[in-house]
Amino acid sequence: SKSWEDPQGHGTHTAGSILGTGVTSGGKLRGGAYAAKLIEEGLWSPMLNNISINPDFDELFGKIRRDDGAHVHSNSWGSPQNLGVYDNFASLVDDVSWKNPDLLIVFAAGNSGQDLNGDGHIDEGSVSSPGTAKNCLTVGASKNLVKVGGIQKMMKELKDGTKKWGAEPIASSRLSDNP
């Protein structure tokens, strides 16, 4: 069974990035769609102590369009396995998109961008499925501007940083140094 719990805090964070009203910051920091309405859809499984994805994507995505009138479905989950691959999950997202042309399914690109070939650019093929679907919008971000808090280390100083991001201009950049 699913619950509305968000022990990882990730779903709550991404929802705030999308439609946060900026109340805490006096309106200075708002989500990109701050006037939108939120329809929660929990994926947390207390039994598994992790998220659990309903394999019936028509129910997972299409039902919220049909029953609740949602036009955008934001998702910040995916598999770090088989990066860049068009797999069954991606195919299922494309099927739901085809059946619901007025529904935009959005996915996070994942957290697997690396520069293993050392050319100073993030390698291709780092997007996680189902963000590899052909008929969804996949969103990636790499920087923010936070002067206090956040991650203030250079990329080369992070875990396995010299291996993953050892070439310039990535190596000496910081996650929190650029809006």
C-alpha cells in the first residue's frame, strides 16, 4: 500500500521548486508555476521503505488527468541503471502520452551526469529512464546560487570527484556558484 509520507523529502522539495508561492521568503523565491494547483500522488511504500512505482502507467498518469483534470504530471524518480536507454518504462510513458495528448509528463533527468572521458563536458547518455521517453519533457539542472548552505565544495572535491568531474571547467566549479 502507498502512503502520503515523504521521508526522503524529495517529492516535497521538487513540488516546492515547481509551485512554491514564496511565502517564507516574502515572495522573493517562488516556483516556476507558483499559481498552479497541486494534486498529490504518493509513491512511498512503508512496506518497502522506499518508493514503489505502479506498473500500470495508464492508472499512474492517465487517471489523474481523467479524474482530477491535471495537465502536467511532474516526476522526480527514475532508474540510474542503463542510463540513456529507451526501455519499457520509457515506452509506457510514450503510450500514456499518446492516449492523453493534453497531458504533459515531466521527468527529472537524474543525478548521473559525469565527465568520465575528461573533456570538460558532461558525457552523453546520462539521462535516467523513463526520462528517455520520446513524448515527455525531461528537465535537468546542474547549478544554483546559494551563498550559505548548499554544497560549497568544488566538483573535484566531491566523492570520486576527480574521476567524475576532474577536467576544467567542471573540476573547480561549485554546485552553488551560479544561478
